[in-house]
Amino acid sequence: MPRQNQIDEELRDLKLRFELLDGDRKAYYESSQMTIRKNKEEIAQLAAQNKELRSTIAKLRKFEKDITPKVSINMTSFEKFDHEVIDSQKRCDRLKCELEKKEKQLFDLEDTYSDLKKIAEGMDNKIIPK
């Protein structure tokens, strides 16, 4: 009988730890999903901004080709737009990288959760004879 009590206590402890891990996993999943959504929104916003900036640069370059050589165009405005485009692209790339890392981390956590669930189910089958 003491062996059965020890097994029951160990099972309760494992179930409690499993529930805690499951709660942590759910909280992390929700947090990750929110971060992913925010990052995707920001990526979309930056992509639109990038498109707009590139369009503006293209218009300015076209304008430069169309004007006579006597009219000088301030290259600093082109350089400024170029830097903004490059910075936006870098930021977009960083966010994409961060998104991929978060998705991989989420996938790994789901695998761990699945493994723990299988272990817990296996212990239930060993302890409780049918």
C-alpha cells in the first residue's frame, strides 16, 4: 500500500507540473501570437511605406531626367529618401527574422508540450490498470 501511495503522489505531482507547464505554454502561445500579429502589421506598414518611398524616388529620378541640364536638383533629398528606404528595408528584414525566430520557438514549445502529454498519458496507463 505505501508503494501505491507513493505512485499516486508522484502521479499527482506530475499532473500538477503538467498543468503548470500547459498554462505556461498557453500564455506563451498567446503572447507569441500577439507579437506575431503586431510584427506582421508593422511589416505590412513598413512595406507600404517602403513602396511609397520607392515610388517617390522613382518620380524624382524621372523628373531629374526630364529637366534641362541648367536646372540642378538637390541630391541631398535623393540621398535622404534613399536612406529612408534602406532603413525601412533593414527594419523590415529584422522584423521578419524576429518573426521567424518566434515561430520556430513556438513550434519547439508545441513539440515539448506534445512530448509531455504523451509521457503523462503513458504514466496514467501504467498506474491505472484497466
